[in-house]
Amino acid sequence: MWNSRAHNLLNLMTADTTLLTPNRRLAATLLSEFNQLQMSQGKTSWQTPPILPLPSWLQQLWNEWTAKEITETALLLSPNQKSILWETVIRQSPLSDALLQISETAKLAGAAYELLQLWEVHIDDPIFSATEDSQAFQEWAKQFKKICRKNNWIDDSQLASILEKNVASKKIKSPEKIILAGFTEIVPQHLRLLHAFEQSGTELIHYHNHVSAPFAKKINLVNEETEIETMARWAKATYEAAPNKKPYLIGCVVPKLETLRESVLRIFSDVFSENNTFTLDHTSLPFNISAGKNLLSFPIVKTAIELLKLGKNNIDLTVISQILKSPFLGEAEKERVKRSHFENRLKRENITSLSMKKLISHHSSCSYFVKRIQQYLDYFSQLKKTYSMSEWMTHFVELLTLLGWPGERSLNSQEYQITQRWLDLLLECNSLDTVLEPQRFTQAIEWLTRLSAKTIFQPQSPEAPIQILGVLEAIELPFEKIWVMGLDDTNWPAAPRPNPFIPTSLQKMLNMPHATSERELIYCEQLIKQLKQSTQHIIFSYPEKNEEVRLRPSVLLNDIELTSLAELSLSDFVSPAQKIFATHQLDYFTDEMAPPIQTSENILGGTHIFKQQAACPFKAFSELRLHARSIETPTIGLRAIDRGNIVHTALELIWKTIQHSTTLLTLPENELRKIIRTCSEQAIASMIDSSQQRYFSLELERLEKILFDWLTLESERPGFKIAFQEHEINTTIGPIPITFRIDRIDELQDGTWLIIDYKTGKNNKIKNWFGERPDEPQLPLYCLVSGENIAGIAFGKIHPDEMTLEGISRDNMNIKSIKTISEWKNQLHEWKVTLEKLGDDFLNGIAHVDPKEINTTCNHCHLHTFCRIHEK
């Protein structure tokens, strides 16, 4: 049906005819049909008349007229120049301080100005005094016009008015015919221009098809996800049944395609997958999605922007991680593993941000990475503070070249197209010198980032039989069958969205877009009518629910017959997850033994070996022999482990100064506080950058209070002196060599020793030392290897909520929180047997999944997907 309609339309054309459409897609389709029509008539050459969208036609008329003009003509601002000029006007306005989002305000103001131009409303109209917003807009618009008049600039919303005057004065040649195809509405300014051509002798033809589709049905589906899936299954069944799989065979119309693009792409890819194979190259599938994405959303462009920002003082670790993992940096493939290790090291050190100078001094194994960054920094250091935008674009290209962007591997087709489009955008930025003064580096980067986010791009793909597109693009296209989704009563027609800067009464009076509910209803009714006229077979669908909200069909579907899934031809579909589950076959193979440790195997871990083996043998094997570790997530400020290390360091420094409990007792409080402050400052300085002065002072205040309370508690003990601090011991437990460090050993009044292990957490109990699988075997180990002189062991619990010295001893120490054990030697023997067994099990490869307490052990473990404990 459409081919005959297209022939009827194209047969109206003469050699001097211009065919205009509302969008590029319809123009391209009609041009293709025109060429095919000429070839079907046996022609080998022919003159192609202008077939193009109306905005492109206006641009073409402007270019042709200005090329002929001898006198100086105005400069036509590009869309980017225009948006930047609007933002500049608003930033310089006295009202800018009250605005939260100037760029968004500029976007709305520019749209309001364009509406007024197209509807031929003068900005001096008194109606703009109605509200504060419209008054502010009026001032901005006057300033915009003043700047344009001063510099002899015009914007595209004025084109039709200027061209109309030149048509009337015969400076622009009028074609024999102008055919308007596929238009739902034409704005007043464009109508006036077309009328001027008509007055000059041009025949004006509004072409519409008045035959409605013989098959039109509606269907209700559970929700939006089901609606997309059903549409995809219908499209696949229709495609497979069609004898001629030509382009534009099937149209899948999605009103909110920009929002739903990724969901639609995912579901269609799943439905069209063959033989359980899936591809990232969607051009190999028989469908094409028309909606593009902004350039900044593509990783290759996002990486380029982040690379350019490396000259900033501090770079967030999340950005550094992305750069280190990115394939779009020089030598990314060669140094992939080294860069991954470097990233993990930064995370382990809890680095949240740092400068590039510090970054490259931090690590030297990534030699190519360091060289690239150093070249960038050398070049960047020579730049001046300000340049014009065109000069900045030259420097940006040079900086990216030094960094090896876009990488060493070959780009695929999509990445290549995206790269070329972004480089074209850099060239377009050269024209911003017209509207922008010289910019600083951060300003230039900001403009480039914004323009990248505004520029919508869709990589080219082969013509496909199935087209997924928005409503306006679908009008008049040659589809044999169409499915239109999302026509519920909340979205079709949509709620009115009048421009906030134009008085609502004016928008209603002139029937501007989105001004009223009535206008939206009439407009959507016209679109439904045109869609019906675009095909022989059309299905409208709507979801019954949006989460918990019940939906109804649009009132515009009331006269369309309801159908059901049983009446539709749908392809079979099983989701990838369902396919995997349906073919599952469980094989049980018990393998709880790892290879025994060989003499050549270097095992590190110290007392951690015994702790992990007691907690879960598989955890000990995985972490200590396979080195399976989670990637740490840095946090702002100090982690719990960092605060613990600071307390350890501060106490070591304090006791180096005090040495003896007698000194602690005789020190005046002010002197003790001075010692605490000095030692605390040194401990914190080792962990916190001095530039974080506010954070430093807060942490110092917290630490001083904790340490003073702890030393007050220590002063109540019977006399002692410090025998050792951070005492290193090398020994063996069974066959396992161990090196560990004891926080502190006190020599008591009778010459015996008390071993103290500082703990800054709250969940450390002495019961964790006992049993066949002790949770905290460290102090029992210390006790075993430190000789007969050991009289007791204790946790030094240093926490604001719990400050105590808790432990056990062989003799009474006159410390309430340290309990005396009568069978001390038996306890030592029990510990020896327990720890040697744990050591033997580890050495012999005992590695079964056996958490001591699943509700506690597994909650603090990151190996769930490795051991699959939950499958048990």
C-alpha cells in the first residue's frame, strides 16, 4: 500500500519541485523511493529534486542567498553558539545569584525565545509583565537581541522571517512546486514563509493519505517490561513469516524511546538471539533503534574528558580507577595486569584522591603509564592560564595524543564513529571564539563536557527490516505492520508542560505546544490518525500497571477493538536466565583436600593462619594460599583499622616517654596531657595529610580524650614497667614458622610478664581464646612462645564505650578484670595441642567449607561466590 502511496506522491514532482518533510528519516526514505522509481522506469540518470526536512531547507535557502549577496550578511549562530550566548546573558544578569541551575535556566529561556519567534510574538508585549519569571525572561531576551544586533548575529528561529522578506523581493527564486509530506502541524512563521512562496507563484501542496489501516487492534499487557517483550516477540514472528525481508517491514513505535532505549535494546537482543548465543554487536540483528545517546555517555568520550582533567590538583580515586582500567589509554593492553595491581594498592591504602604528581611518584612498575602522565604534566605546565576556545581545542588534542588516546587496540565500528563525531565536536568548538572570551583551563573543560552531554549521536548501522523509533519519526514511513506501545491514560496524551517563562494565558491563546490538555489531546489524536494511515496493519498496546498504580487505556483507543495474546502471532521466547535454569544439571563432587604445602611454597600469614583455619578451613586455604581477597573500597577519612593503628602508635610513643607506672602516677595532669598531645600529633601525622587541618584537629581531640581515659585506667593498676613494645618474635608452632609482633609486654613487681594486645573494637572477649577452634588465637600463641616468665595475657580494650584491661593469669594480679586460672599449665598444654592441630590441618591441605558459626563467620567473609556456602 505504501509503495503506491509513495509513487502517487513522487509522481506529483516535476524537475522544479521541492519536497519537504518534518524529519530527516522521512526525507531519506522518500529520496530512496524516488531513486528506485526512476530505476524502475529504466532510467540510468536523472535530476534529483530537493527532498529534505524543513529545517535543512531553511538552512539551504540561507546559504544560497548569502553566497549571492555582495553586501555583508549576518552570521547565523550555531545551536552551540546560541546556547552559550543565552547562558552568558543569564550569568551576567543581576538575577543569576538566585538561580540554582543556570545552564538549565538558559535552556528553558532559549526554548521560550524560539517559541515566541516561531509564533511571531514580540518580546516587548506588555503581557510579559504578568509574572516575575516572565519579566526576568523579557529582560534576558532583550539583552540577547541587543547583543545579536550589535554583532550582526541571527539565530535559526529568525531564519524563516528573514527569508520571507527576500522571497517577496524576488532575491530568492521560487520553485514551481513545494510539497509538504508527513506534517502534523506547521508553525505560524513557517506558514508565512510558505505563503510568500505561494504569492510568488509556487504551487503549494499539502500531501496526506486519507486511507485508514484495515487492521487496527489494541491489547493490554501486564506492565511495561512485558509490553516490550511481547512487541519484540510479535516483531520476530512477523519478520520470520515475511517472504521479503526488506527495510521498513515492521515498525515498533515507543513514545518514550529516549528513556527506555537500554531496556528495549536488551529485551529485543534477548528475543532475537539464536541458538543461545548473544552478541554485543547489535548491527548483526535484524532491528535498528533510532534513538541516539549523548556523546558523554559513551566510554571512549567519557575517558577522553577525564584524561583532559588530569591537570587538576586532586583527582578522585574513582576517576583514577576508571583511567587505570580503561582500554582507551596508551599501552593499556601491555600494562593491564600491572595497572590493576596498582589500583588495588591505592584502594588498600585508603587513598580517596591525589594529584597526578603524587600518583606517578607512588608507583614505578607501570612504566608506560608513568611516562604518559609525565609527558602530559610537562606539556600542561607550559600552558598559559587562559586561551581562546579554538586554542584550547588544539591543546586538548595534543594532550590526548600524549596520553595515547584512544588506545593501542583497534577500534570497532561504533567506537570509530563516536571518536570521529567527538573530534568533529572539537572542531565545532573553534567557532565558540565568536561568543566566548578567552577561558581558563577548567572553564574550557566544563564547556566541552556540557557540549558533549548535549550532542546526541547514533552510530550508523545497516538498514534493517525492523525499525524501533519514536512516534514523530514513524509518521508516513513505509511500514507494512506497526506496533505502538505505551498508550495508557497517563502518557497519551501527556500532561501539559507549558514553558514557565511565557505567560500561560499567551500560550493558551496562541495554542502553543504543550500549553493545555485540550491541545495535547487534539495533537495526539492527529498522530494516532496519521499512524493508522501509515500502514495496513497496526496494533496499539498499553500496560495495566506501573509498579502498584493501575492504568487504563488512552481515551484515543476507545474506538479500537480489543484483542488478546492468543489472537496474535508471537515467537516462542525463553529468557536467558530461564534457559540456563532449564538446562541445569547438578554434579556433586566433594573435594575438600588441597595439595599439602610443599617446602618450596612460601606461606605468609603468621598468627592469621591459625585464626582463619579455626574460622573456616576453606577461608584459610583461599586467602593464604590462593590469595583470594576482596577489592577494598576506600572511605573518606580514617577506617577503623587506621584509627586502631593510630592508637597503637600513640601509646608506643607515650610509653617510650613514661616507661614506668610510677612516672605515670607522679606526672601532673597538665604534663601528662602535653605528652598525650605531642604523641597523638605524631601518630595522626603519619596517617592524615597535613592539608586536612580541620579533620586533623577533630581526630586529635577524639584521640586525646581516649588516651587520657586509658592512662587513667592504667594508673589504677599495681606497679609495672614497660619491658617491650612492638616486640618481634620468630618461632614455630609445629612445623609452621611464624613471625609476629607483640604490642606490649609489662614487667610486674615480682619480675613476671603480662602480655597486652591493644584492641580498639568492642567485640573482643576472652572466651575467644578457648575451644578447639578459637576465634582469637593470637594471645595464646604469644603465651606459648614467650617462656615460663609469662604470668598472664590480656586485651587492652580501648574504646569510648568500653575501657578495660581484660584477661587471664596464673597468679592473682590484683586487677579485677583479669581472672586467675588455677590449672595454668594444663591450659598451656591445651592451647599447644589445639594450635598444633590447626597448623597441621593447614599444612596438610584440609580445606573443606566448614564455617565455625555460619551467622557470624560468613557475615564477615567475602568468599560466598567462591565457596558457594549458600548452596549447601
